[in-house]
Amino acid sequence: MRIGAIEAGGTKFICGIGDGHGNIEEQISFPTQHPELTLPKVIEYFQDRQVQAMGIGSFGPVDLRPESRTYGYVTTTPKPGWANFDLLGTLKQVFDVPFGWDTDVNAAVYGEVRWGAAQGLTNCLYMTVGTGVGVGIYSEGRLVHGLVHPEGGHVRIRRHPEDDFPGICPYHGGCLEGMAAGPALEARWGKKGYELPADHKAWEIEAFYIAQSLTDMILLLSPQKIILGGGVMQQPQLYPLIRKAVLRNLNGYVSSPAILDHMDEYIAAPGLGQQAGLRGALALGVEALNYQVSTI
Ligand code: ADP
Ligand code: ZN
């Protein structure tokens, strides 16, 4: 099996070739510019590589409803050139293969379920804390799309008592993303996340916000595991701070051994590391091929 994988990020595009077992054989990455500059690079990369199917995990918001006129589009992003851009259709016109198409975070959670830290689970949540905050949800054995797709980064949160930062989400001000994504950290402290020392107050506040939203999601969705990725989560001290705050918030109410006895595994880093997004896109491509074969 030879599958094309595209992790279409707001900052960079990663394209790769993989097999049906989750192995990436080769990959390439370039910055996300205007689509007129970026798409030709994607097409050129895959042109002579003879893939049988392709999977795309894309930054959003995106249209995931197959019956929609704008299915496959990136919809309302402020990124120049990308609003209402037909990403899937542009590639379909060139490559006559089955396509898998989903959000970047749904791709990541799917990759983790197939080949990473969530293998064998039927309910898992993936949160990325990077340039934005995004949440991918795998529930009862399938990826959740719903009305549009989950937008778990924009949930409202209660303010930390020592934090008067107003938040920078253009829609909501102090939602989770507005308070805790990488650019919010930078705006609040005047330094990039990786320039702040590990014992800085910033991390306790950061963990407070992430843990608050995770607590809500545990109560609402009952995931069997939570995987935290993205640039900001490269700060390893965040994991224990978040686990502790989630336990404090739940206060013993959810009486599962996964939470009470195995918190270190319950809230964990991606098993696929930095490749969760790309291998997730690969998993979407593998599924698209299998689906086509099963419906012939
Ligand atoms: P994207 O979300 O654009 O796909 P990332 O997940 O790498 O990309 O997130 C980028 C954000 O993460 C930036 O705001 C950056 O400052 C922040 N970041 C990257 N590395 C680190 C780090 N080691 N510690 C804290 N923050 C980081
Ligand atoms: Zn918001």
C-alpha cells in the first residue's frame, strides 16, 4: 500500500508517503503561504509518487459534510487566500484516487487510535496547544463531526485568580485559545513560551486553564484517554501540573481506575510524537482506500 499524507497546518504543510501500517517512508515540509504558492508545491511533490489514496488533516474551520456545496473547503479562516478555499477539490482535480479528509486534530486522534498511544480504545480526545487550541474527538469508535466539527479550543473558561490578561481570541477574548495558546502566552508574558523558565508562574496558570477545559470534556465525553500535543506541550512540566489540577477539579467524582490510579497514562503525550498529525493523515488515507475497496 502506498498512501499520500498531508498535514495541512496554518504555519506549515507536511506531505509524506506511507504504508498501511503507519510507517512514513519519506516526507517534506514547507511554510503555509498563499494557496496559489502552496498548492503547486503539494501537487509537485505527489505528482510522480504514484499513491493509491491520500489523506488530509487540515487546519480549519473546514467543511466536512459530504452533501455540502463547499465540502472540502477551508471556510472562515483569516489566513490570506485560504477563506473559502477548495483545498480537497483542488487536489482531487489532479489526483484521481480516494481521499480521506478531516480536521488536523481529528486526524491526530485517529492516528493515535490506529498506531499510537490510544490503540484499541473506542473513546479518545486529542488536544493540541500550539498557535491555536484544537480538539479532536474519537467517540464510540468514530471521529466526531457533528454539525460542523467540534471547536473545543473556544470553550469559555473561568479566570485564574492571579491573571488579569484579557485574552486574545478575536471572537471571544478570553476563551481557552485566547488565554492559553502559544500567542496568548507570548502576549501575556512578553516572551515566547520556550523562553520562559520551567518554574515560571506562567506554567501553573497555563495548566489551570487546560485542566479546566479537560475536566469539562471528561465529564461531557467520558474519554478513555486524553492526548495532549502541540508546541506549547513541549514543556514537560505542564503534564504533571495539568494532571494534578484535573484530579483536584474532579475531586474524586469520576471513580474510574484510569483516573484515580493511572493518571500518568490517562493524560499523556502523543505516542506518535511530532508525527501524530502526519500519521493521522496517513490513517485517513488508508481508511479511504479500504472504504473504496469494500464498496466496489
Ligand atoms: P501550529 O499550532 O502552528 O501547528 P505548533 O504546534 O508548533 O504549531 O505551535 C506553535 C506555538 O507553540 C507557538 O506559539 C510557539 O511559540 C509555541 N511553542 C513552540 N515550541 C514551544 C516550546 N518548546 N515551549 C513553549 N511553547 C512553544
Ligand atoms: Zn475563541
